[in-house]
Amino acid sequence: MKILVLNSGSSSVKFQIIETDLERMNAHQDLTLAVGLVEKIGLSDSRLVLEVPERKTFQDYREILEHRTAIEWVLRILTDREHGILSSVEEIGAVGHRVVHGGEDFASSVLITPEVVEKIEACSVLAPLHNPPNLRGYYAALAAMPDVPHLAVFDTAFHQTMPAHAFLYGIPFQLYKKHHLRKYGFHGTSHRYVTFRGCQILGWRREDTRLISVHLGNGCSLAAVDHAKSIDTSMGFTPLEGLIMGTRSGDMDPAIVPWLMAMEEMTLHQVNTMLNKHSGLYGVSGVSSDMREILAARAAGNQRADVAFRMFCYRVKKYIAAYAAAMGGVDAVFFTGGIGQKSVEVRDWALSGLEFMGVELDRERNAAATDGEAEITTDGSRVRVLVVPTNEEKTIARDVVRVLNGIMPVFTPPEVVT
Amino acid sequence: MSWELHRVTIVGGGMMGRSLATKVAQEGINVYLKEVSSEAVEAGKSELDSALEREIERFGLTKAEKRAIQSRITWVTHFDCASDSDLALEAVQEDFGLKRQILRELDRRMPPDHPIVINTSTLSITELAAQNTRPDRIVGMHFLYPVTTTRVVEVVRGQLTTDEVYGRAIEFARLLGKVPIKVFEMPGFVTTRVVLPLINEAIHVVMEGVADAAEVDLALKLGYDFKSGPLEWADRTGLDRVLNWLQHLYQESGEPRFRPCPLLKRLVRAGLLGAKTGRGFFSYDEGRHRTDRLPDDRPRMA
């Protein structure tokens, strides 16, 4: 079946057409037929990019003011005689939508019904920047393809298996009950895929293992996956917690927030933007939010780029060791995301010093792993470390197949605290 | 046909016009910003650039967001842009004749059911609308300074404004992230009418020598939890504008409580107009930061 996977942001729509079914999934033979995006929605020079394997990249510009016309444009190009890959829109059998926040309502991928839409809308208060554009994308796609099933795949669902001692914050309990203030975690689709695929490469059953998945991209997070269940993850109530990221601060003393608001007379908006968009690698280095530019500046002797780099790696290392402790040991660590897949230096710094817990990095293997799947520890290493490129779209497409075939797993919370 | 908001014309690239254009652009809507001449356009562009830079320094904005805002704002010197706008809004000074002339230009060019917004704190919407072909599509909105952070806007219904147009103005206000306060036409509406006597009274207190300006402001700021005292607020708004409003309200209502305090007139005559000239009741540097704040007038954690 051909599945359209949509990831709708506030000013962009990313899409893929993936051909998959139960047989292809099991054989790891899902086919990505097309990858593309529409960006700068709302501007007069919106751009559509379509990449089809073994063809020249197709680009087009026009004024696209909202998601509905963006998706109509995507479908028109996908069915275009010259540039497209489909003979008609009817070839699309189902649509999988990425939805960022499912709150405590969703512990699984689901078929979108009016009740589901209502619940996703209710979760918007937890993710005001993400859920509303996700829903706009859904409405637009539904208008264009009213007769096929539409499914929602949540970033938070995989982490619903965390126990209460991992997801609660040390603040008054009634605030959790009143506002659902707790750790949710994100990148769930990525951590799920990477731990699944990593085990497949190793020939292990995920149910028998203790794994740490390290997703280092624009946003960064780790997950501790104990016997196939996420038991802890570094992002929290929002994607701001945890690791240092391109422009996000990650963990810090929460007292800094009211202190700055008083002393600098910063507004809520300013302090929020400061933590999310002016901090992290960019804020510390003053150079860039892009790890490649940080590495270049560091090589050229820029001290602040160097310290930003060290802060980044140091925190990854602390979390790896902490999650090994949380699981009473670790069998494998998987690196993914743009930085995790490509940055030899980051992996080197983050893993060095972990020999005490059985991680023996093979520097040559690490240096050679700059793209694609690879093992980067020595043959004798007690903990095996792999680079596993993530594929969230493929996971979304596979979830569509799983839900439609009634075999979608549910990431049930182990306990409810009242 | 359903009305959707994709393009807005804003007439006047002064501080109010620029702030509104920024806010509209931030919400992903394209803006035509109309100025009188290409010189005024250049000056406005450079002012907008420094305002956005200041906000970046305050961490309120990123460089990429600044570029996105600028790319959504098209500066023009002609009214023709109104013909493909879904809503037009004027943001020129509080001058009846000038506003009436602008309304006429917009009314001639815009599709009949597209709202035209008058941005005023004191003028009569009904009177301004009266000479247009479609007075029923004219509605008032009173934005308060600073437009980018103040969460409230008064939406003013003129005598002939239709429910549909009024609803669209409310929708526009919501889109800008503002809380609309629904008011009927009356000089000063709610906010201006109530705040002006407060400011005027504070100036009287200073003139009478009861307390000096800094302490009057501090007393009200700390006593009533205002973000700034009324005199600093007047400085930041512009003492000339405050005087202008008081005079207008005094003329319209005849109420002595709106009679401008002589000290205010004196400051305006001396060219001490507030933050924009560096001096009013208080002193300001080029970034419009107060330079003479009392030691007690500083934030504390507890």
C-alpha cells in the first residue's frame, strides 16, 4: 500500500510516499518512493521540493498562503505526468500524520476520529506551537482525501511506559493533577525506530535488552529503553529539558527564570524565547547553532565554540551513565540524528571515559562512521555502540499498517498515581 | 464568499504603523506599509530595522524571525495596494482631516465588504465614516503602546458599523493575540478616558510641589502595581500626544477634569516631549532607557 506521511509545521509541510505492508515491514523492504516539502507557507515565494530516487530534484515556487493549498499543490505534483510518481490520488491508501503531543490521552498510534481530533486539540495547551499546525495539516489532507483512513502518530506515545518516579517533577503533586505538568518526552517515534532497527542489526530481541537511544539533531534527547519499554527520557514537559541543543538550554536551575525576569525585567515571551532560541550551542558559542560550524570554529581556536562543544558532549555522557544506572546496566547504545550520525568528534567525546561501564570505543571504526549504519565499539566491548540513522517517516508508515491490521502495540503506563 | 485575512494594508509607517506591521507579519500575514514618499520609506525601514535589532538583544526575537518579518512587509508609496487587501488600517497621527482623506483613498479602492480600520483614541468613527460610499464597513480600533506587548485593543463600533465588519475586526484583534474590549463610540473610549485624568492629576501634583516627579511615579507604580508610573508612561507615549488628547477630550466633553495642566503645556512648548526627545518628566538615553531611575525603583526578587 502507498502511504502518504505528513509532518505539518507552522510554515512548512514535509511529506513522503512510502510503499509498505506487513510483508515488506518484516523483510525491512519498505520503499520510499518520494520525499519532499513545501516551505515558507504564508509567503509569496513558497517553495516545493520533490526528490524521487534516481531522478533530478524537482523544485517549484509559488504563493502558498495556507496548508490546504500547500497539500493540494503536493498532490498535484505527485500526480503530475512529468514530475510525479502517482497516476492518481486514489493510489494513496492511507495518510499518516505526525502529531507532536498526545499528552496522557494517547499511548499508541490511532485512527483519527472526531473524538481523537477533540483530544488532540485539548493537548494543544501543552504544545501550542506544534499541535495546531499538525491539525491544520490533517484538516487540509482530509479535505483533499476524504475517503482514505487518516492516522495520528504521536511523538510522546512511546514514552507513556515511563513509571511515575521517572515522569513526575518534584513540585507539588496537585499541579500535576491540575495542569498535567509532568515529563512526556519527545522524539518517541525516532527512539522506537532506532532501538528496533539497532536490535535487528545485532540480531537481538529488543525484549531481552537494556538500550540507550541518543538522538542528536536540531533537538536532542536520549531514551532509556528497558526490555522494549521507554523507562526514562531526557526531554520533559516541553522539548526544552535535558541535553544542550542547537538553540535550547536544556537542564538548568529553574530559579534562573524568575531571577532574570526580575533583574532584567524580561517579559514571559522574552525569557521563553531566550531559553528556546537564543541558548544552547548558539548562545554559549556566539558562533552558530550548527554543530559543523561549532567544530570548524573550535578547530580554528575559538574558545567559546570549544567550551560549547565540551558542554554538549559532557551532558550526553552524564545522561548515558545515568540511564545505564537506571536500568542496572546497558547492552547497547545507539546514536542517531544529524549530529549523532555524522559527528565523529561528538561521539568520541561523549563516550570516552565510559570504559568503566564497559564501553570500548574503536576510534578507527568511529572515524569511518559518517553516514549509514555502523558499529563503532571494539569487538570485545561489553557495551556495543552503533550508529543507526533514524527514519521517523518509515515508522509512521509502518504504524499506519499496524493500526489498520490491528497489531499496533499500546505503550501502556505501568501505574496511575492519584 | 468567505472572507479570509491574507493581506493587510497599513497606512503610515510611524512607530504605531511599524509596530502593527511587525505584529501582523509575525502572525504570518503579508503587509503593505504605505508611506508618503520614498524618503519616508527609507527612514521607516531603518527605524524598523533598529527596533527589531533591539528586540533581538532582549532575546524576544531571532535573526531568522527578523528576516521573516521584513520579508512579509512591503513598503509602498501609493494607495493602489489597497485593492488586493483584505483589511486596511490607518496609523497616522490623530488628525481628523488627514484620516478622512486616507479613508476616501482606501474606500475607493477596496472591495466593498473589506473592513477599513481607523486607529484612533479620541476621534469620532461615525463622523469620519460619514462621507464614504460604505460607512458601514468602517470600524475603529484603539491600539495601546507598546503595540507589540500590550495585550489589549479597544474595538470601536461606529453608528453604522455592521455586525459582520465588527466581527471581522474582533477576529483581526484575536489573530494579533490581543484581547478585544468591545466599546461604543465615545471620546476616549475606556482606556484613554480613564488614564488621562490620572496623568493630568499626577502632573498637577508635581506642579504644586507636593512631591517630585520620580516619587509620584514610584508611589503609583509600587502602590498600585503599575508596570510604569503615569508620568513615565506619558513620557513614553509623547507629551505632545498626551496634550493633544486632553485638549480634544476637553473640547468634546467640556468637562474640566480634562483641562490640560499648565505644566504639561509648558514642557511641550519647551520641546521636552518625553522619551523620543530624551527629556520629558525624566531623562532617557538613545535606546529610550531611563537614565535617572531612583535606587528604590529597581526590580527585586522579594
